[in-house]
Amino acid sequence: QVQLVESGGGLVQPGGSLRLSCAASGSGFSPNYMGWYRQAPGQERELVATVTSSGITNYRDSVKGRFTISTDNAKTTVFLQMSSLKPEDTAVYCCYVHRWPREYWGQGPKVTVTS
């Protein structure tokens, strides 16, 4: 059974940084596609960043230049390094992992950006 373990959420002041981590485990598990989504209070869930097994990344416009998505060498852990955080980044961030034909979602660490 595939397990997703997330960490790194918390409270940070505007301009600060946080690093989210999502580790996918399972016998013979090799994700094709990993990423992060977020949902702010009262808002729809939205894509933050994704990375493919070949290393191709994609970011939503509002986080470009501030967030960086990456994986470990085994391609089973995905990270989201967030810098220059803004109050509008406050949301529950959920890890997303795809290995055909299934999708997996993490529990969603909460990120709160406030002074």
C-alpha cells in the first residue's frame, strides 16, 4: 500500500520561508508525476507546482520566482521550498502523487503567513 507522509507546514511571517516535504513509500513504487496543490479558506483548490519523472516543472504564475519544487534522487519524495511568503499564500497545501493509473493525495499541512 502506498503511503504519503507530509511535513513542513506552520506559521511564518511575511517574507519568511518554509519547506514542505512529501514522502511516498511502497514496494516498487515509482511515481510518474508529483506536485503540490493548495486550498485557501473559502477558495477552490488550485495547482501550485508540479514536477514530472523527467524533471520538468510547472508553477502557477503567482508563485513563480518564489517557490521551487524538487525531488530526491529516488524520485519518491517531493519538496516545495517557499520563500518571500505572502499572506495570500496562506492555505492548506496537499501533496499529489501519480503513478498510472492511480492518484494519491496527502493529508495537507497548513501554511499560515501572518505578522
